[in-house]
Amino acid sequence: MTQSFSEDHTTDRYEAEPLTGELDLEDRRALRRVAGLSTELTDVTEVEYRALRLERVVLVGVWTEGTAEMADNSLRELALLAETAGSEVLEGLTQRRSRPDPATYIGSGKAEELRDVVISTGADTVICDGELAPGQLRHLEEIVKVKVIDRTALILDIFAQHAKSREGKAQVELAQLNYLLPRLRGWGGNLSRQVGGRAAGGVGIGGRGPGETKIELDRRRIRTRMAKLRRQIAEMSKARTTSRGERRRNEVPAVAIAGYTNAGKSSLLNRLTGAGVLVENALFATLDPTVRRAETPSGRAYTLADTVGFVRHLPHQLVEAFRSTLEEVTDAGLVLHVVDASDPDPEAQLAAVREVFREIGADRLPELVVINKADAADDLTLARLQRREPNSVVVSAKTGAGIDGLRAAIEERLPGLEREMRVLLPYGRGDLVTRVHERGEVLEQEHVAAGTVLRARVPVDLVDELETFEDLARTH
């Protein structure tokens, strides 16, 4: 029988454990229930690559290191992912092991116990908190007798539901096919049988059976489709590159909003620009990048790009597929790294996002940490995050608190304003006055008889044009 732990079961013993060393015998023997995961959602969706509805699910994770609290947080995040996919979470279980079992992920004995939990709850799907090898999925499925999917397949399904643009849909489909290709197998046995014949090397009449032929055909179709999708994405990314090149020519600084999924990035974009972007309390509500124009308090224009949210253990296929979307981050002059201060483990969010930054080559960009949801976070957490991240601003996109301070911080860190100048521009050079306002930061402006006196910070390429007017300003 599965041994369950009540909600008041102390976690002090787990938290005091070293990250390595002998595992407690009781921990290794028991599937430990994670409290507070059950949901009552009725919305359902078609998932993965088989037409089975993901409705009633049991979650299972392998806890290999860290504290019990960290393991529970990971499973709670998996529950949120499952809810976002439209499922009802019935039970959450963790298994304490030094490493996942290579055959069944949790071990054959625990897989039998998991089967009992599936029967008692009436679940139709098991979701594992990790990326499973094709063999692990198949063996676990054979034991529990219901559909088994892993964290990667779940995230891919959510992305498939939320992608709206042509490019977003193509990127998700490419990632799904990339995930599916090594996992093709003959479900139901009859598709993978072999029959004999001289045509198959003397092993019986007829050569290979239809199942194996069908799998090979499926693989060929998938590879052909993947090649076509890669060509389409390359074409679509050209248009994005052109628009970015246009912004660069106009010297409009680019700021990217990045961060953990559901950290409040779209809400922040709306606060800073009034963009009216969809805001939803769900994981991965934003998949397609939104670029909007914004202005600093002094009137300097810049672009603000909202990007797809990151998550712990973001599937590598998605990082690859969304590389063109994430270019909005790599091409930015400043990254607003948004973190949810009300999350149980905001430090883990920061670490997960920075790991993706490293993967896409954005880890050297100037970063301003935006500690969001201050209205829902406790003061101790906010103080701890500010000590950890001295280059940070505390805001609440929901209430608007701290937004003015964030605007000032963005203005201070915007790249490209290399030189402060004081010039006198004749009234006949209104074009230069306009360009200084559009591309620089005007600190003082005064109208005199000879023209307009400006004190401003300007980009390098404007310095040469304005230098001839510096001498005129000295006489006024």
C-alpha cells in the first residue's frame, strides 16, 4: 500500500538533510503525498500526440536533492501547468531517490503503488515532473495502464494552446515534432509486429509488417514537415530582423521584458505603455512577442518588447524553436528581468531565467531586476530580494506602485546617449531640434532671439552635426 503523509507532517527533518549522503530509509520506501494540489477545473483539452483527453491527472515527481519544500514547490508548479492545460489534479506524489530509475522513473515497486493510486482516484493520466526517456514512458505506461506524459510534453501542449501568430504556431509545431520523433512507437502491439519472407532476408513471406513500415513512414513525414517548418520560420524571422534593423537605424533604444512565466510581464508592459496586451492569470499566457513604443519621463522614445515566459527545466526543444522570438531579448540594450515576489521561491525563478539567458547568449546584457507583485508579497521577502539584487526596483503592476521609479530607472540605464552638449540651434534648423528630442534626452530648453538653446544628452552620430552649434551657445 502507498504510505501517505498528512499535511502537518513535519518537514524540518528533510530541510536539515545535506544535499548529498544517505537517504532516510523511510523516505526511500514511501511515495509522499504533496498537500494542497487538488483542483476543480472543468475545462479540458486535447493533448500530446494521441487523441486522449487530459482530464483527471495524478502527478508524480522524483526528489533527488534539496529540501522537501523545494520538491513540493516543483510539484505545485507542475500542478499549475496541468491546470493551465485544462486538467483536474487529483493527487500529487513525490518519491525520494538518489536518481530517477532508468526503467520506470520511480522504480517498478513504486510504479505498482502508483497504479493503485490511479485506480482509487479514477485518473486517466499520469504526469511526471521531469523529461522521461521513451523507454521510461513506455514501461511506466505498461504498469499503470493509463496514459503517461512528462513535464516537457505538458509544456509543449500549453504552448500549442496559446500560440496565436503564424510564427508562434510554426515554432510550437516544430518543437512538438522534435519531441515526438524519438518517441514514435507502435501503440497497441499490432503496429510493431514483424512478419517474415525472402524479401526481408529470408525470415518469411511478405517482409516487414505494416506497423514497422508505418512508423518509418511517419518518421519520414515528420522529418519532411520539420524541414518545411524550419524554412518558414527562417522566412518569418527575416521580417522581424528587418523591423529591428529599422529601429537600430533610427537609434531607438530597445528594452526587453523577460522573466518567469506568470511573473506579470504583460501587466508591466500595459502599465508602461498602455498597450492593452492580454493579461491572464495563467502560465504562458504570452507566446508571441509584443513590441510597443514607450517614453521616458523626459520624453525619450524607446521600444518595449514583451517575451515568452520561462520556467524551470524549460524544454530544450522550445529554447531552440523560440530562438528567433528570444532574439528580441538578445538584441535589447536593456533587459527588465521581472520576478514574482509573491512566489514561494523567487530566487529559483531568477536562477531559471538566467540559465535560459546563458543558453541564448543574453547573459552579458545590462539587466534591471523588477521585483513585481509587491502588493501580494511580504515585507521580509521584498527586503531579502533587494539585498540579493541591489540593482532592482520594487513595483506592483496591478496597483501601479513603484512604476514612476521604474520609469526613472529605465531612463537612467538606456544605452546610446554618450555625450552631454549645450547648443544654440537657429530657428531655421527645426529639423535638428526635432531629432534631438526624438533621439536624445533634453535636459534644458530655452528660446532666445538667435534660436533655441538646448542642453541635452545625445547619441554619438548626432555629436558631429551638433558640434558646430556648441560655439554659438557659449556666447549666450
